[in-house]
Amino acid sequence: MFMKTFEEKWTAWVDGELSGTELAEFEASLPDRATAEAEKRESHELGTFLREHLQGRAMANEEFFGHQLRQAIAIEQSPQRSPVVRESRSAWWSIGRLAWAGAASLAIFVVCTFFVLREKETGDQSQYLSQILKARVDPAVSPNATISMFESKEDKVTVLWVDGLQSLPSEYATK
């Protein structure tokens, strides 16, 4: 059994909840029993007065709703908001919202990648390949130059190997 504090015993005594040896021990521990009895009586009189005169009237549903709205507005407009209000404002990006935003971003990325990097049909020829095939080395500029071309259809790669080229004319510069 745990020990009650003086305040707990005092409250129980004023409320009339102490009995037997506990009541006798508490009353014996009071320094001035007459003053304590007067305070107990005044406490009962105050309780009776408050019950008789300060009964709150019941609010109708509309009044209660309006009261809640006024409280919310007052909290919003107060210069020092409560920590609960600040916390609810800062916790807008919860873990669930972050997960959904990440999944949506990933889905958008996959769709965009699919449309941008779609493979072209195998019959299409690149505009760069046609420019390379039309290029010729001028024998006056580089008499020992040779051009070799290696093409792989399955890898869609064309390698142009130029040997002995001293300079490339300006009209062949890449754009």
C-alpha cells in the first residue's frame, strides 16, 4: 500500500472519504483542528453556492459550432500559436504523402522515358549517317588519306575510320 501525501489526505478529509484509523490519524496530525474544521465548512459552503448559482446553460448545436469556430479563429490570429498548431502546419509532408509523391514522380519519369527513348523502326536511316556517306576526302589536301566504314545493323552502329588525313575542310565541320 502506498503512502498518501498530505494534500491527498486533506482532500479526502474535506470530501468525507476518510474513515476509521486513517481519519483518526489525520485529525491527530492537524496542528489546529478548529481552523481546519472552519476551512472544511467554508469549502462545503462554497461548493453549495457554486452549484446553486453558477450552472452553465446548455448550448444549442449552432451555438456550440459557432463557439468552436471563434476559438479556431482566435488561435489562428494569436501572435503566439500553440505548439500543436505549429506542428500540424509543419507536418504537411507526412511519410505517406512523401511515398505517394515519390511513386507518382517515378511513374511520370518512366512514361516520359518511354516516349522519349522509343526505338525507331529499323528501316529509318539517321540524317548523320547520310551526311557521313556523302563526305569525300579531297586528294589534293590529303593524298594518302583512306576512309574505311564498318557498319553493324544489329547494334545500329556505324564506325568511320579515316587514316592519313592532314586536315578537314571547314565545310565538313560538325554542327
